[in-house]
Amino acid sequence: MAEQLPVPIEPRTLSPWADNAAHPPDSFVREERHVLDYLRVITKRRWTAIPTLLIVLAAVMLPSFLSVPIYEATSKVLIDAEHQNIIMFKEVVEQQNATADYYQTQYQILASRALARATIEKLKLWNHPLLGGGPSAAAKPPQAPAPGAETEAAESAMQAPIVDRFLSNLSVNPIRNSRLVEVKFRSSDPAFAATIANALAETYIARNLEFKFAASKDASDWLANQLEGQRKNVEQTELALQRYREQNNATSSADAELMQKLGGLTSAVMEAKTARIAREAAYKQLKDVENDPAAMAALPGIAGSAGVQKVKEELADLQRQEAQKRDQLGPLHPDMVAIRSGIQQAQKKLAVEVAAAAQAIESEYSAAQARERSLTEALEGQKVDVLASNRKAIGYAALERDAVSNRQIFEALLQRAKETGISGELKTNNIRIADPADVPRTPVWPRRQRDLLFGLMLGSVAALGMAFLTEYMDNKIKSPEEIRNLGLPCLGLVPKIPTKKRGGTAPLLNNGVPDSFAEAFRAVRSNVLFSASASAGTLVVTSTGPREGKSLVASNLAAGLAMAGHNVILIDVDMRRPRAHEIFDVPLEPGLSNALVSKTKASEIIHRSSIPNLWVVSAGKIPPNPAELLSSQAFRAWVNAVKPHFDWVVLDAPPVLAVTDASIVAHTAAGVIFVTSADMTDQQAALRAVEQLSAAKARFLGAVLNRVNLKRNAFFYAPYYRQEYTDYYARSSHS
């Protein structure tokens, strides 16, 4: 050795605390978590969470941006509760009262296939591409039915899908607590959607007006035919009366009682005939619409039935419940199933009541016919009696009363025909468009803002889940708390230095390392000094496995002790992968192995480093049996011979789990410093290494957390280190 070795000083012993070997716990100690702990996990796993968030957000938003926008146009239709009559008629066609069943019927008509076909035909849309049409669908368009026709023209097999497509984009929504109905149509073309919504409303209004006055027209035509026949009857009876007068010279009846009775029967026959005609008008209307249940239910004679009205009220109440709960409950919810079952039962019951009311109209018509025939037969009998008493007078009276009754019937029919004709000409309607549909400016689907919010929420949940799952699955030591879970105190954490800042050399306290790095080792040095009170202490620095930085920690710890004024010797006992000679730029040979094997002199293998008070012993030639050399008496004797000349002997030992060398060396050392690498050392492996050292009766001073990425995970390590500390070091070094 070129330089004279330091003069030995009086040795001191380690503190009683350091003599007690660490006993690792049976299981990791879990401390109570704080919300900041979760925030630190999130910030540390941000490069896992952020890509997860972006992937989920892209998965949600990509279909939204690739989808064709759908626009919805809305036309509002006003359906008045009652029709405002301008002229009062004697119920030829009774207008339906505005009840709940009436509105439900109108909603069904608005969404009917018949109205859809009429709208498509009106706009000539059978070959429109937005409805899936083509030339084949437009080749045979349906023929428009005549006004008042009972049924719509049947749609062809090619037209049915077009109508289905039309209805699938159509929705009819009544506005609660109002008489307004929203007719909505969706399409990828906003102008097309507005055109359809308005055309459907206009077609509905026109068809409603046609339907309303179709019955009036039919009644008017029937009354005209009846009026013509009755006119001939009046002429014939009056001519017969006149001939009887001339032939029999009669002017009145002779028997007042018989004539009075005859007059009563004549009046009764006239009333029965009038009633029969009225019943026949209702019966004719019933027969005209017997194949259309909706129209039949709207007939005054049926709609006014107490049973029909009661069932309609029940059906309307159930349909309102269904409409109110449709958005709240699913289609399979027991309440929805019960309501739909109730609606079906009410519809069946309504059909029964309508059929019963129709049967009642037929029965009333049959009864009117029977009564007319009965009264006519009675009248004829009375005429025979009168003629038997006074043929001349009775014959005259009969002819006279026939003429009067026919005249009265004719005048009644004439009055009704006039009223019906005026009603047919009165084109009023209780339905109109309250707010026509405008061309929509924004699509209703996809709702990109909603999708973005949903994507952010789902992505955030997935990102947080992935972050915490990664943290949970990561069994690497990352913090001083996890070092304490090994049963060891944390002597300090050492920040990671990027390779570009090293300049290709190993980071040492004397070659311009960052202030944070230097101060970290000063803290480790202080903790080691506080934990031990011996100047001739032998410290073993080891780790769980290779590449955890134990040589770097041993070198800088030795340098730190030397810079504090202690005489320190660093011995590289890792004869398998030596590093000390590279760090301090000293020869590998001769070294420790040479001294143990060939009795090389200590002065030849102990080299003074560039740091004052620090000497280095390299590993020497790599031997085939490092474990045997370290467990030999020669090694213990050599170390004991060196110890009196130095305050501290730092042994850079091999990893614990890789070989048994560290356990051999730690058995005789005064203290062991265990090095772990942040985000690299496995907790279970570290626990096994500590247990192995404890089995060798090693005395632990503590552990050092190495290669902590303070810059990347600053918030995660905020409880242990902050950027302000570096600023403070920098200012103090320049002051």
C-alpha cells in the first residue's frame, strides 16, 4: 500500500439495539389508509390509468362519430275535446264527446298503417331510398280508396317493408295535461323528417274530416231515396182521396168515435213509421261500418251506451297507466305485464259491449219494424170496422188520414234531408296543426355530448380500477411503509439518477451528483451513525437480488462516512460480479481473493480512493469457490487484522437469494444494511432474504430504498421527499 494506513483508535461497540437481529413479521402489517394514499396510487399509475381512460373513451366515442346522424322533426297537432256546432240539428250524426277513449282512438289512428300508407302515397315515397324503397316497390302503388270506403287498399309484399320502416321511425306522444299530440319522425335527412311529420299531420286532418262527414253523406243519400218514394205515396193518397170524394160525394167520417180511434191508430202508425225510419237510418249506418270496429265504436248509438262508455273509461285509465310507467319500468316488470293484461281484457270487454250495443240497434230496428207492422195491421183492422159501420165515411177518413200521414212523413223527411245536406256542406274540423314541424338543426342521435360524458365516466371508473388493480397486483417494494412490513427500519430513500446525468460514470458523492442524491446519502449516513456507536463497526451491504444497486449504496455510504471525517475501508466481497473497482477506478487484481489464496500483502490490495479517508479493496481474481473463501478462517482473520486501522469497514456483499455469500459474511458483521430497489424488489423475495439473513443471526441496522423515481412519482413520494427540499439544498450550497 503506497499510502500509510490510518492510526488505529480505540474501538467502540454497536448499540444494544443494533445487536438485536430483525425478526420479520409473519404477515405484512396493513396500516390504515388515507385518501391521499389513494391519490398517490393514482398519480403513480397514471400511465396505466390514462391509456385505459383513452381506450374506453375511444371505444365509446368511435361508434358515435362513425354513426350517421339521425334528426327528429316534431309536429304538434291540436285535438279539441268537443266539436263546436254552428247549426243545431236533430241528431242525424251525433258528434262524439271528448272523452279519454276518443283521444286514445285518435292516437291509434295517427300511428296506423292506413294513415302511413296514405302519407307515403300522397308524397310519392314508395321508391324513396330513406324508406328502403326502389323501383320494384313503386311499380304497383296501392289504389287510393274512395271517400268513405270501409277499408284501405291492401299493401303489397314489397310495400309492407316500406310501411314498416315508416312506422319504425314514427312516434306519437300525447302531451300530458293538454290536448296536444306530438307527431315525431326520425330520419338521417332533417328536411325529409320535417316533410314527413307535417304531411302525416295534414293527411290525418284531411282523413278525419272525410270520415266525419262520410256518415252524413250516406244518411243524406239514403234520405233522398226515401224522400222520393214518400213523395209518390203522398201524391197517390191525395189523388185517391180526391177520387173518393168525387165518386161518393163524401167530405168527412160519420162515426166520431170510430174516426177518433182510427185517428189514434193512424197517428201511432205514423210515429212507428217515423221511428222505424229513424232506426233504419241508424241501422244503415251500422251496416256501413260493420267491418270497421273503430268506426262502429264511434257511432252515436254505440258510443252513447253506458256499458261502452264505462269500458272505454277503464281502457283509457289502463292505457294512461301504461304510458306513465313505460319509461319507469321495463316491459317484463310485473306491473307492466299486469297493465297489458288488463288492457287486453278491457279491449275484449269493449268489443263485447260494442257488439251488444250493435245488437241493441238491430233489435231496436227490428222492434220498430214489428211495431210498425203491428200498428199497420191494427189500423187496417180498424178501417174494416169503420167501413162496416159507415163504408162511405170510413173510406173517406181512411183516404184522408193516409194523405195527411204521408204528407207529415214527407215533410219530416224533407226537413231531415235539408239538415243533413247542410251538415254535409259544413266543413268544420276539431283537429288542426298547432305547430308545424321545422327542419331540425341538431341530431337526436348520436348524442355525442352524452356519449362523451358517459365515456369519461366509464373510462374514469375503468382507469381507476386498472390503476388500483395494477397497484394491487404489483408486489414490488415501493415505499418506506413496505420496507417496514419486512420488520426493518427505513434508513432512507435514494433518488434515481438518469443515465444521461451521470456522464457514463457511477454516481458518487464527489463527482457532481445532484444535491438530492447527495443529501439522501447524508441522511442514510446519519441514520447509520445514530443506529450504531462503534468506530470499528463492520457493515455489510447486501440486497435481495442482483441489479438492485447495493454496490452503489455501499460505495456512497462509505464515501459519506469518509467525508464526515471517518476512516473507512470498502471491501468488495462480491467475488462473482465485483463492482467496486469500476466505481472507484482501481485495479481488479490483486484483490481480496488474491490475499486469501496467495497471501498477498495488505499494502498491495488496499488502494486509496479519490475521496479523502476512504480506501478500497477490490474483489481480485474471480475464484471458483467464493463461498468457501468467505467462510474461511483466513477471511475472518484478514478482516480482523484490518479493522483496527479504520473506523468503519464496509463490505459490499453479494445478493442474499442469489448465493449464500451474504449470509456467511453477515453472520460475523456488526450490522447489515439491506438494499431494496423501488418498483423492482419483490416483497415476498425480500421477506425470504430477510428471513435467510435472520437465520444466519445477522444484526440489521435497517434498509435503504434505492432508485426512487422522485421526478416521475413526485406526489407518490411527497410524504418522504418534496421538490422544495432540493431547492433548499441548492440555495444552501450557493450561499
